[in-house]
Amino acid sequence: MSIFLDERLSSLKAYVPGEQPKPGEFIKLNTNEFPYPPAPDVAQAAFDAVGGMHLYCDMNCTCLKAEFEKVFGYGGNNVLFTNGSDEALYLCFLAFCGKNRGAAFADITYGFYSVYADLCGLEKKIIPLDNDFSVVPSDYYGCDKTIFIANPNAPTGKKLSVEEVEGIVKNNNGIVVIDEAYADFSGSTCALLTEKYKNLVVVGTFSKSRGMAGARLGYVIADCLLIEDLNKVVFSINPYNVNSLTQSVGTAVLKNNDYYAECVDEICKTRDDFTNRIISLGFEAIPSYTNFVFAKHPEYSGEYIASKLRENGVLIRHFSNARINDYVRISIGTPEQMDSVVSALKKIIGGLK
Ligand SMILES: *Cc1c(COP(=O)(O)O)cnc(C)c1O
């Protein structure tokens, strides 16, 4: 740290992303990425976009938005695209929290909420999950802060129903942000509630279910006035936040949506199968609505399992937070990758090397 860093930032704890090793070094199941190749047309779309990259990109993401509307049913003034959904979340902290309002979120949830709240100098209201890691909807009723809920939640993999989310939105005058990073794996979305509620923001990403984690594409669906607010912030930071290569690739991905939907189905099948297999190895696994499984073993610590898997060429995620210290979070890869994980776990738990 230099002597020049703003005092306000000197104590800030930045987000700690999962390790990004050299490609091929590990079976990489630590950051919930999409394990399949892109649809065949996507590479051509990226190649074609290179010819136009000397020009600034389309700030309105016109082509991308048109394809998005075909798939998601929302477009026009109800949608905003962002540089990953992390940027969308940050815009919500900037636009809707304010100095006196602050942010409310769970104790066990996506780590960035706390980091953004600190970065913005906001008051935080931490609402603990209940004993089985469920979000209790009524805990959020009548909240005096802007609410952030990951649904399904990370790293627990549990979800609230659309009706439960509606209850939270209905019982608040302030903004409720629902982070749907994993919604495609859960079979439900709260997007349709944005037609009825002017205080609901739904945030999503192409990182987890559409194979674009490295290309950075996120979106917001909300009432047009909220989108206008967020756009004001975008135009005050960087109107070219979604670059032209990403716009082209995103458009091609949406044109091939059936392929991605099939992959998501496959991932869900692999997840349920993997969950059953580790349960038979003695793990306690929380039934997951995402592309990862959150599990613990009664005899082996989370840290031990993560470090032993690493020795066996498999990267997973372990969190040091006291409440979830026993757990590991394992992303769902291809069936072959999960076979390797199960074999490695058998060795580790059997006390072999
Ligand atoms: C992965 C993730 C995100 C961020 O995804 P981007 O790559 O920035 O689009 C947001 N929220 C949750 C809960 C996530 O797990």
C-alpha cells in the first residue's frame, strides 16, 4: 500500500476470487464456470466482430437486446446490459443505497455485496440465514435498507420460491435486488414480477449458464424508471461498458439458446447424480438449485478435503468464514470430470493417498 491511497480505502477488504490457474493444470471446479464448449457459430461471431473493433461500440446494444428479448421476453427500456453482473450489482449499490440508507443482505451469501457496501461507505445490515441456511423471507419485511438477495443463494445452493420473493418485494417500500446468477439451473425466475413491482431489480449473468465468464456480460431487468436511473450511473462512469466483441458473442449465444438450455439440463442431471454419489461417501450435501454443490463430511474438515483434492489435481472452493468452515463448494463440470472427483474423494476418504 502506498502513502497515497485514500484513507477510506486503506482498511477495505477486497473480494477474493477463486484461483485462476493455467488452463489444463487442474480440473477446475472452483468458480462455477460453464464446462462445455461454445455453440459452433459463436467463434465466427467473435471473429467477425474484430473487423469492427476500431469503432466505439453500440451503447444501446441493439442487436444483443433484440435477441435477448426473444429468449427472455424483456427488452427496450426494461433491460440494461453490463460488464458482467458484478458491474450491475455495483451500479445498484451506487444508484439505490445512498449514505443514509445502506444495504441489507444475508450473513452467508455472495461476498461482493459486503465489498461493494464497504467501497461505497454504506451502513450494512447483516441478516443471518436460519440454522439450515435458509433465507427467512419475513426477516426482510419492512427493511429500512436496500435489499440484496442471491436467488438461488451462493454458496448454499438453496432458493426462495417466486411467491416468497414476491412477499419480500411487496412488504418493502425500498428497492429489492434479486441476483439470479444461478436462476437457469433452478427452473424459475422472478423476472415477471418486475412488471408488477416498481421496486424490484432482477440481475443476471451469461457467466454461469451461457459460457461467457471471461467475456463479461451481465444484465438487469426492471421497471423502465429504474433502468433509466442505472443508465444515468453507467453514463457517468463508462457508457461503453459492454464491448463490441462481447456484444457479438452474446448475440450469437442467444441465437443458439437451445444448445445452452440442453447443456444446463445436462449440468443439472450431473449435479443430482454427483450429489447422490457423495452422499453415499458419507457427505451431507444440501440439495442444490445451482451448478455447484455445498457439502460437508462428518469426519474430514473442509480445508482438508479441498487441499487433498488439490493434490489430486482438482480445484474446488473452501471458505474460511466460521459458519461454513466445514463445507466445500464443488462446481459441477462434465460427467467425466465429476467421475474424477468421485474417484479422488474415494481415495481421500479411504485414507489412501
Ligand atoms: C458468479 C456470480 C456473480 C457474478 O457473475 P459475473 O461473472 O460478474 O456476471 C454474481 N452473483 C453471484 C451470486 C454469483 O455467484
